[in-house]
Amino acid sequence: MRTLLFLCTALSVIALAAWAYRENHLTRQAMNEQRALNVEIASLTAALRIQRAEWAYLNRPDRLRELVDLNFARLKLVPITGEHFGEIGQVAYPMPEPRSEVVDAVEVFGTFEHLAGTLPEPEALP
């Protein structure tokens, strides 16, 4: 009996050691993946900052004005002024659709008492 108890104890210690090793390995693997993701996020953030700076540089008003002047014959672009905008009264809104009359209306909802009166009594059910 004592041998069986020692054997069960030894097997449980071995099983717990294997479980602890596996959990330790999975934890280290997850931490390495987290580090790799943090490095990737940092590099993508830096690339995004560079792209935003390039976008701001390419959208300088003086540069865009020069491009418009160079391509005026082909694009026919003109600077936007206040005259290009209209008044709110000039906006044509769609007319609302005419509503049709309700014919032969059916009451869908009723009170509980109204519904209870239409149900058969429980004794009458087979």
C-alpha cells in the first residue's frame, strides 16, 4: 500500500513538473511574440509619421498653386473663392413623397385581457 502511495506521489510530481515546464515554455513564447509585435508596431508608427510628413510636404499651398498653373491648359483648375459657394436657399431638396391613406386598418396589438378572451380554456385542450 505504501509503495502505491509513493508511486502515485512520484507520478503526480512528474506530471506537475511537465505541466509547469509546458506553461513556462508557452509563457516565454508569448513574451517573444509580444516583443516582436511591439517592434513591428514601432516601425509602422515611424513609417506612418514619415508618410504624414511627406503628405504635408506635398500638399503645400504654394506647390499646389504651381502645379495648377503648370497644368491649367489641361485641367482648367481655378482657385476656390467665396463666389464658388451658394446660399442655403439655392439648394434643391427632393420633395417628400406623398403619403397614402390607410385603408382597411387592422388592429395588431391589444390588451392582455383582449387576447386572453380569445384563447381556449386550459381544460378544453386535449
